[in-house]
Amino acid sequence: MTENKNVKDLKRDELGVFLRDRGIPYASRNKEDRLVLASIAEKRNVPLKSSVDDDLKTIIEERKKKMVLEDGLIKLPDPVKMLAGWEKTFINFPNTSATDVEDYIKLCAENHNVQTKGIKSTKEGESLYLSGHVTGVEYHRISPNISYCYIKAIVARQKAQTQAPYSVWIILHKRTGKVENAYCNCPAGLRGHCKHCVSLLHFIVRQIEAGCNKACTSKPQERFEKKGNKSRLAFDPRAVCYRKEKTLLDFDLKKLEDITNGNCGVLLYSPRSNIEKNAGHPDIENIQIEEEVETISKTIPVLANEIIEAKQNINQCDFGEELLLNLDNSITDETVDYVVRKTCKQSSSKIWFDHRIGRITASVANECSKKVNEKDEVSEKNNSVVAKIFNYKSAPAYVKSLKWGRERELPAIKEYEKNAKGKHKDFNVQSTGLHICKENPWLAATPDSLIICDCCGLGCLEIKNPEKYKNDTIQQMATSDQSYLNYSDNKQISLDKKHQYYTQVQIQMYATNTKYADFVVKTVAADDNIFIQRIAYDEIFTMNVIHKCKVFFTKVIVQELLTHKVKLYYEKLQNNEQNSDQVFTNSNLEINEVVQEVDTGSATTCMNEDNTDIHVPSSNPAVVCPICSCECKDEPLTLNEESICCSKCDFWFHYPCVGIKGNENVVRSKYRNWFCKSCKGKK
């Protein structure tokens, strides 16, 4: 009734009701004081305070919106009302990665204008997970015809643990693992990225990384301890070295004799041998020679050590050819199998890196072969590929494309395996490691996996997860300008045979002695997201590549193993970068030549990084961009990899680093001069 009256006509109690309904506090019992507050509220049109019922309705409506997906096309049931169908196993968990969780938290933070961008909830959620607050995790597939699933859990409070815990549920995409929505019944649960929701997301990611969503046949064999309590009488808590009672011979009696000058009474009762009694004159007839047993030890020499050792035994002019003959006899089948077993973790194994150094692997074989022409002449610009082979320049700690490829490799293999099992008999995917080629020990390859079935036999599997095209369909990727997939006129998609991936797959088949390989490209698009091509072994193509790689190995790699010329160049370049905040600020600054003495008979010649005499002006520019410290490729594949040389300081710069788009006149004309920022004004 107070809403229809004028504020001035209201009584004192009515003014109190007026203020209370609008949430305005008042302490005075005086009518005039209440009238002043009521008049101000009326002028400012202060709305009525919502009731508890209204707030509850808002929460219910927002909660229901979280179950509506794809712009209203899919409406999921309420997980609280779903009493049957929940599973307590993790085998059906989607392949949700840490990247998916980060993207979801950032999106929620942007939608709710959170200044911390979800960093605080991420840290607190991980802390809750590590503290064991996440319990009762269950999975529900909802329906086989729906691409989404529920995962719910009980999350204990962070502080008031005696009070009732919170209920959390999350909606995930079954195929891509994308986090669609989340809800918690805590005060901040409507946002979908509270610390309780994030703790459950951390739990899901850790379980997937541990392989809990794999079938038992896909996991390595495990040995379990026998059930039952250990017998108290059979258990000795002492260390192993102390469990056996020591005898007099277990002590160092010789040292005791030296300390006491032989005057210790214990020595009189020790059954010492004649050799100990006559230490100055040993009995040669009693010395036993240990039997030599040929075996495969854990310290298989890497290629670099073998070549350095061979150099000491070979004194001929053609060292490269003689070296290859020695290497051919140094690798056995047992050695190859041993390296494969010890490097199954691939990039996570130190042995994998050690045995790759100095060897031409499948990933760089295409680049090495292009450095050799038809006359077996090697290009002088090969510092970049040599640095890759010897790992002189390690990859950055965080590369988005590499991280995406590593995280999506297992989901891609799982999707490929699902498609292939219906087409092949007794199909299986096996993990593998580094395969050293027995016929050419300087060559090696590491397929992503090996595949085997009764109908096709053994083959290789190579997985590609292009981060650049991750949201595109296979057709969209194939029709793009810079794709390694060809799209023919009859709408057929295939791998470009001129691309390095085709060479990589052929070398993998040669090293593993297989006759086919499946090349798989996987994206996260809704449809048309996987491409599988069966590639047959091309012997003519592969032998041509191997011949050129052999020439490159004998003329470039062997010399680098003996002289370390490129290594010294990169070390010198790194020192120059560390000693200067900006390498290109001084227009007269040049990369100091690396002095290396090379055998030329009786004289020695001082060489620089371009393999030319030091008194001759170098015509080849530096191969590292001074701005981004990345290499300028000799054969760029994209516009972002193109580079331009400064006409004054001879430094090369990437187009994006200096703001060049590629359509400028200085780029089109080969006769125009271009100057970097530090050289402008000093022409």
C-alpha cells in the first residue's frame, strides 16, 4: 500500500517499511529522519529489494541454461535427477587436456569480467585436488546418441571441512574432450570456474595423463604384489647389507694390518691366503683371469664416439668412405633391438636424444637430401640442418604447436585405432622407439607407433596434429594454400609427395623394414576431422634420398664431428648475444669469425663460419635473425619464414620482425637496397 501513496503522507512505521523494502538501513526512530531517507530514495528511483524466492528462481534459471548446448539444439537432463547409469570407473573419460581446461577457465573469466583471469581459481583448485578433497567421482554417458557426458564429484570445503561438502558436475564433449560447462552449489558456483570446479577438472586431466581411460590391453604389463598380509616372522626391517652376519673375512684385514704393523691378535686367527701373506711377492700361478663375456651393456657407444675412435685407426685420404665400411660392421640386430626397447618413451628418454646426435633422422632427411645436387655437390649453407642433427639449438621451453601436437597425439591414435579395428583382423597399435638402420648406421627413424594386423602385417604410423588447422575440417585444410595435403580436381585428398612428411614416412619404412605406413592427420572440428592415407614403400624414391643423405653425411656430418666448426659458430653467436642487449644496434658489428684449424697438409688455414678463407670477404650473411634469435631458413615455406638482408650490416631479418608484409617495392625488386632500423641514417 505504501507504493501508491506519496512519501510525505506516510506515517513513521510506513516509512520504515518503505526503507526496508528497498534495503536502505536506518537507525533513527524519528519520522523526520526517515522521511529524509525516503525522499532521497524516491528521487533516485531505488528499486525494491528482491526476495529470497526471486534469487532462488534466478539461480535455477541460470543452472538450467548450463544444460542447454549448441544454441538450444541440445537440452541435457538434470544430473541430480539422473539416479541410474553412473559409472565409478575412468575408462570412458574423454581425452580432456590441460590446454582444454586453460581455454575454458580463460573464457569463463572473460565472460564474467574477472580481473585475475582465473589464475587464482586455477591455483586454489589444484591445491584442493592435491590435498585429496575430490572424492566420489562418477561418469555418465547420458545417451549413445549425444556427444556430451557428465562427470560429477563431491569436493570437500577448503576450511570448514566439518560442514557439508559441495556437489560439482561438469559437461565434457566425448570426442574432443572440450569442457562445455560446469556447476557447483557453492556461492560462486554459477560462474562455472570456482575452485571446486577447477579441482575436479585437475582430477580429470591427471587421470587421463596417467592413462586411466585406456583399456587394459593398451597398457604395459604390470606386476602386482601377492595379496595377504606379510608374515611378521619373515620380515627383517634391517637393510640388506646388514641382514647377513659378517665373518672375519668380511672386514678389511689388510688395512688393519697396516695400522697395527701386524701386531693385532685377530690377524693370527684369520685364514689369509698366500697372496696376502706374501704381498710383496705375489704368486702369479694363483692369479685367475676373468672370463670375457660378450654382451649388450647399457653403455652402447653413440655415433659421435664411434667416429672419433675410428679416426684414430683410419689414416687414408677418403676418410668418409672408409668410415662407412667400419660403421656397417658395428651395429648388430641385438643392438638395434636394445635401442628400440630403451627409447620407447621417445622424447622423454635421454638415450633417445644421445643416439640421435650425429645421425640423419627421418624428420631431417628431406632437408639433407636437398642440400646435395645431382652431381653429389653439397651446398655450403648447411649450418641450420647441422644444428638440428647435433641439437645445438634446443627448442624453446614452450612452443604452442609442439605442445598441441604432444597433447593430442594419444587421442588421435585412439580415434585412428577405433576406425582401423573394423577394417583389419586382429589389429593392434604398438609403441616403439628409435630404429637405427643396420645397413646404414648413420640413419635412424622414430615412428609415432607401429601397427600390426593379420591381413596387412607390420607397418608404421605417423600422426600429425596441426595446431594451425586445429579447428578446420580436412577439406578446408587441404584447400588452403600452404597445406601439405593436396586436393585434386576429383575431390581426392592425398599427402604432397614433395613435402618433407612424405620423405619422413618413406625413411621410417626403410629403417623399420616395413612395406606400408598409415599417415594420419587429426583436427578437432565437429565433422570431417580425421584423414588416413595408406602410403606404400617407394624404393626408387627412398634409395635416391638415402644416396644424397649418405653424401651429406660423409662430407658434412663427419667433418662436424671431428672439427665442431658449426658448434663453435653457435657458441660464438650466443656469446655475442649475451654480451650485448641489442646485437644490431652497432652498424659496424659483425659476427666474429670462428677460428678453426683444418688439415691442409703442412699448413693451417683460418676458417670462418661460411667455410671460406678469412681474408676473403664473406658473401654469405648471418643465418640468425638478431630480433627473434631464430634461424633464417634457406628455403622458407611460408611468408612468415621469409627474410631480408640489410644492405649495410649484412644481417638477415624475418619479414614479421621488421614489419614487412611481402608486397613492398623493396621486396619485389632485387636491385633496391634495404636498410635495417639501426643502419638508417648511417647510409
